[in-house]
Amino acid sequence: MGEIVFTDKQEALVKESWEILKKDIPKYSLHFFSQILEIAPPAKDMFSFLRDTDEVPHNNPKLKAHAVKVFKMTCETAIQLREKGKVAVPDTTLQYLGSVHLKSGVLDPHFEVVKEALVRTLKRRIGGEIQ
């Protein structure tokens, strides 16, 4: 996978906002996931629970659960990468996630979409609350 680099400003935004985001992860995670689908609408077909819908079903329990997992891991990973230069996730977890995403057709450009969705979520949802 190619290297995804956060600017200093983006890094500060992620770090300063994570404490705020933790207060309402379900809300922010749905917004984050909606941003992914806004940036890359064809990504909807990568998720079995979204394939047969025309819009993002925010009341879908599978979407909510998946969005929370992806959002938490994305935020925590972004912080760890910058602070420690690596992510503290067990190798077995990374291997599993890698195999699942490979089978789903996830490519390097998809990770740029996730990065952009995270930055958008931070800016739109809590931009006024951070210094």
C-alpha cells in the first residue's frame, strides 16, 4: 500500500478533535461513512448491506456497526502512525483485515478516499470546537 501522508495541519486536526469525537462516535461515524460514499459513490457496491439501496440507510444496524468500527480504527490509526511511526494492532488482525479488503477489491486509491472523508468529517462536524 502506498504511503498516506497527513499534513501538519491535518494531523493537528485529527489529534485535537479525537477527544471530541469520542463523545458521540455513532453520530460521527455515520457522517464519516456518508462522506466516503459521497466522495466515491461506487464504493457503495463494496458493502453487502448497501448494494440494493439508492441512498445511505442511516438506520441500518449493519451500517452503523461497520461505520463505528471503521471510524474508530481510522482515527486511532492516524494518531498512532504519526506519534509512533506504526500502528499497534495485532498482526493477526492486520492480516485478517488485509485479506477481507483484498477480497473486496480495496485498492490504494480507496485509502485516499478514507483519508479525505476523515478530514471532511473533522472539519464539518467539529471545526468550530477546536483551536
